[in-house]
Amino acid sequence: MSGEIDAVFERMFGLPCWGVHWDAQTGLRLNFGEPHLETREPKEMPPESRLKTLYTYRSVHVYGEWVLWIDGLWRLASATSNR
């Protein structure tokens, strides 16, 4: 099993990890490799749409070449942590 896991993640080995983000809704996100921008241009929305405030603005996000999303109950601790 370890060989299968290594094969999936081998392209990320040795790459710097950056842009670590945790959110209760989406879990833990870690970016690896070269950063790139994903841009969504504004969209015309009907005035009564509840999504109007979300889609009438340009959306720009920075992601890594590889993005690892981890969902579930996890605890993240540093080596200097007492827990």
C-alpha cells in the first residue's frame, strides 16, 4: 500500500509547501510547487439573484501546481507544541 501512496504523491515530494489554509467547511488545503492565478471574470446576474454579490465581481485565487485537500477530523500540531 505504501508504494501506491508514494506513486500518487511523488510529484510533490521535495516541493515547498505554501498557502496552507484550514476552514471548517472545506478542511485543510496545502499548496505545492509553482504558484498560478485562477481568474473568474464578473458575470451578469439578474437583480433578484442571491448570487449577485458573489458573481458580479472578478475573482482571483492563487493556487500551487499541486493542491492537496484533506477533509475530516484532523489535529495539526508543530514539533514545538506540547499536545
